[in-house]
Amino acid sequence: MRAHGEREAGALCSLTHCFGGHSGMHPLEDLGVATKAGAEQRTMMEQPPIEQLGSSPADMSNLLSGTKIAAIVLDKDLRVRRYAPQTTEVFELGPDDVGRKVTEITLPGANATLAKDVAASLRDLVTLEREIKSPCGAWYLMRVRPYRPTSEIVDGVIVTFVDVTRLHYWEALHTGQAAVLERLARGSPLPEVLATLVQTLESVNNDILAAVILVDAKNSRLRCGAAPSMPDEFLRLVEHGATDPSTVPGPLAARHGTRVIIEDLATDPAAGGLREMADRHGLLACCAEPIHAPDGSVLGSVVFFYRGRGRPGRDDIELIEWATRLAALTIERRRSEQALLASEARQSLILGTLPIALYRASTGGSFDGTWDSEQIGRLSGFSPERFTDPAFWMSRIHPDDVGRVTRGFESLAKAEQDTLSTEYRWHCADGNYRWLSEKATLVFDDAGNASEIIGSVLDISKQKWAEQTVRDAQLELDRRVQERTSVIEAVHRNARRHQTELAHVSRISDVGEMASGLAHELSQPLSAVINYAEAGLCDNGSVPASVVLDLTRIVEQANRAATIIRRLQTFVRKNDLTRVEALLGRGIVAQLVPYLKAETQYHGVTLRVAGLDQESPVSANVLEIQHVILILARNGIEAMARVDGDNRLLTIEVGPVADREVEVAISDTGVGFTAEAADRLFDPFYTTKPDGIGLGLSVARTIVEEHGGRLYATQNREAGVTFRMTLPVRGKGGTHGT
């Protein structure tokens, strides 16, 4: 359990810090509360102090709902005050649980430690964290944090639950990969290494049984590389598939190098002989992915069998592709090792018939070896005569290795061991150190006594260089992955910040337009009040003095109200946002594309964007223009809600209009609008939507006109509407702003 010593003042600040650590977005921004980034752009309506937000159940409920994180608010007696709607996705909570002690509610995975953690958090005023596992296998980061309605009062705790299952998933894959590579490095047999891979796959996905099928490099026959959980029938089918590949999808993928998916083993003709075996063991579907070598040849295949029917999902495809890559690395590495062993065996055969780098030494404890060949001279660079000195060889061993080698030969000479295999660096005549692999064995006489040592020396410098190269490449790969991850995280942070800024500008514009409309509507009644009151004052003879005084006050106050309204109109028309020179296509529109892609995908709409290379500069407030584009895009998305999904297309095109203007055209394939609606499309408070307020298009036109541009709509010939926004090119007419 981890404890944090920070002590924040204010319940909302505590909840903000608690949620902000994992959501990636400031919760206050998500709820539409102005943050420091937007504090310079105030609306006419005063925001409540941050200490007051969350002081009422409604405020806190809205806050919990807006964070989109599972959270429970408990009082000091561990009773549930409220909970976020997302909490029901983690635990079975209902309205009846509000007011109950949390110890009386079943919270799988959290009950064992929650009460203790809450007590510790209230006692020490610290934040506590621990990971818990739900019965369905999901992992959550549980964070317990003191709840402060004011800076002086601690009135319970806030408990949040952040889903970290995906993190555990990749950690399991990383651990499995490390286990596979460790077995590979230790020289374990290939079936054991592949079995470790298969067990890793089955551990991260309990709904599959996995197998690895190999293609023999010599005769192209098939054999089972690893299938620890599969029945023996499958092994027989693989062997049969060596001659009849139609009987099993794995060999089929291995032979032709293509992915094979069978959604229903019971009905698909491609299942072949798998049908009966799968039926007996409850296997309903399968997917086979070929294992490719770097040269494109097929090494085998990885096969997933599922206990449910249907096509594999994206996670399954990613998992099987990951498995094939790791399997390819394993098989290629082992085949390389086997080739090396075969080469060494052939070399040993040659060395067994030819006296190449062989020596004989006594068992007296000193290396008084006699070399039988001139090969050692070519390896070391020294003439064979130098090796007549018994101490010469040991004197050239690297200082860091000589002690270990000496102890090994002393142990061998004392017959404490029968063989010696060691590696060390030897100082050659050219001044460089070479890595040598030395193997020595004791020779016993007829009486069973050690009589001499025979051995051989092999230059393994290239092998050591290759191993170091692999290690360096792995370190470089890890560095690049970490660097790329940092870049992606930075892009996501910028996108979230940009989205928040757009939302803030949208709120300011909507409120301003609403205030302008209200001011316009109130001006006429106030004018009537003033006129009636002044008319009464004109007839002084018949109006009592007290009434005259009242009418005078009415005129004064009505004129005061009219002055306030005029000031309000002046305020909402004022554009105090900074304008800069920006590229409409490559800059303003291109920044919106990732956000629009996410929104269109969510609503089942196809997005097509053209003209992002447009480099015509405009003088604009970037956020306001992007707000206009969002209004028009969302209007098009909503207009296509009743259109068949295959025909939903939102098109955004940027291009020049004549020589003085640049245009953004936003087209949809929705239901369009009537002739009546066309005349009032941009009027404030006019809307055809049941839940609309009719300010979006009015706000959009106001912003565009303040930039010296035009905004209008036309019906498409086939279906839908096209909104066209034109802006003056900077330096070619129109307003340039400040």
C-alpha cells in the first residue's frame, strides 16, 4: 500500500487530484468549470468559489458523473453517501446502498482491506493506493483519499477505482516474453521454449487453447512444436495434415503463408477432420497465423482454438501476431544455434583427424602444455616456438580471467572434475584480445589414475561480438520504444488540452449570443414602459402628486435598465480574443481532424477531409474559427442520425475562392432542411431539434462575420446540406483583427 503525504484543502481539490492522476484530463475541465488556462476569458456570469463546489449533493453528484471514473464517497462512519454511475460497472451498487456501511456491502476484491485503508487515511490524512482484482479477472487501482468540504474539515473519504487490467495484460505478455527468451538463452530444447510461449498465451486469454505447428526445414513436413493443452487427437491430425493439409487449419496456414479463420468448426467445410475432435472437446472456432522468417519463408503457424463461435477480435489478432513474431525469433535463433552446433560437430570431426589447436599437458598443476600443431601460431600470431615455455600461455590471459582459468586447471589436475570448459580473453601478437573457448578433459591410465590433460582451443571472438551486438540492439530498441511512447503521450496531452480550450470558447460564445438575444428581446418592453410612464407625466393636471413621483421613478429606473442592456449588448459584441495569422487548412482545420475522427467514428459516420495542404493565411482567433467548424460538423453528424449507416458521409474541404478569400465547405448526406427553415436557419433561438436551443448556427455566423467573412448554407443536389464559410486571405482585404 502506498501513502502520499500531500494534504490538500477543499473536497473538490482532493477529488480533482485523485482523479487527475489517471484520467489524463483535469476533472474540472471535463465538467465545464473554468480552469487556470481559461481564467482570462470570463463570462458575465460569476463562477462560484471552488470551495463551494461539491458542498451540495447535487454538485457532488454532477462532479462524480462528469469524471467518468468509478468513485464512492464515504462518511467517517464508512457509510455510503453517493457514488459515481461508473461504479456500477465495477460493483453491484444500487440506490438502496446509499446510507449503508461499506462493510455491509459486497465489494469483491475490496472488502478485505477497504475498512482498514479508510481508517488509516482518516487517521494520517494521507492518500492510500493498492491494486485489487475483481472476480471476473479485472484489475483496478483503488485509491482512498480524505474528503474535505472545507480546508479545515475532513468529512470522510473518496474511494476511486481505475481499471488497470490492460496494464496487467501487457505486463503478463512482457513476463512471458522474458521467460521465453530466458529459456532460449539457456539453451532449452525448442519444444520447451515454444511450450512456454503457448502457456503465456493461454494465461493472458483464458478462452483459448493454443498450439505451434512447425515446418521441417529439410523435407517441408509438418510436426507439432508445442500444444501442451491440446488433446492427443490434435497431434494425430497434425501428422495427418503433413500429407492432407485440408484437415487442419494450422498446417494450411503453414503451407500457404496466409491467415486461416474458421468461425464455426461445426459447419465450415474447411474444418475438415477438426470437426469431430473440436465437438468432443468444446472447441467452436479457430484462427491460424503463419510464422514468417525474415526472408519471407514460412517456419510454421500459431493456432488459437476458441470456446465460442465467431471471428477473433482485434485483441486476439494482436495477440496471435505478437506470438508469431516471438515464435519466429525463437525458431530462427534455435535453427541458427543448431546450424552452429552442426558446424562445430563437423569442425570437431576435422579436429579429430587433424592436429589443429590441440594440446597435451601434465597433471602437475602448471600449464606445461605441448602443442601438436602450427594452428595455434596462426590463431595467436606467435611462432610455435614461443609455446615451448610452459608459463607463456597463462601469462597472456587477461588479468580479469587468469585467476578463474588457473583455478579451473588446478581443480582438473587434482581430479576434482573430469572435464573443463571455459572462456577467456587471450592477448595476441597484434595487441588485441581474442575470446577463446577452451575445452579440456582428463585421461586416465589403466590403474584409474589421471595421467594427462588433453584439450582444444577455439576462437569465439565473432560469436561474442554477435552476442554483444544483439544486446546493444535490444537496448537501442528499448530506448526507441520509450522515446516513441513519450512522443505519443505528449500528443495525447496536447489533444486533450486543445479539446478543453475549444469547449471553453464554445461556452463563452453561446452565453454571449444568448445574452445578446435577451437584450434585444427586453429592449422593446422597456421602451414601452418608458413611453407609458412619460405619457402619464404629461397630464399633470389630472394626476395626483404621489402618482407623478411614482411615474418619475419608473422612468428613471426603466432608463437605468435600458442603459444596462445597452452595455450588455456592447459587451457581448466585443471580441477581446487575440487574433493571429494562421493557415486555414494545414493549421486550423488539420488540428481538428483527430477530434473529428473520434466523434464521427462514435456516430458511425465516414469522415473525408481534403485541402489540408492549403497554405492561404488568414487573420483569425484560432479557437473561435475551430468552434465554428465544430458547430457545423456536429450539425451535419446530427442531421445524418436517421440515415442508413452506409450512406453517412461528412466531407470537409478547404480551398481558395477567387483571389481574395479562402473557403471551408462542410457537407453531409443528411435529411436537409425545408424552405421555411432555410429563411430562419441563422436566427437566434430558432431550431428544429426537440432538445436544441437554436444558438449554434447564430453563434457561428456572428463569429465568421466578426472575422470579415461569410457563412451560408445550400441544399445538396442528391442529399444533405453544404455549409460554406469564407474568410479573407490576410493582406488581400477584410479585417485583420488585433
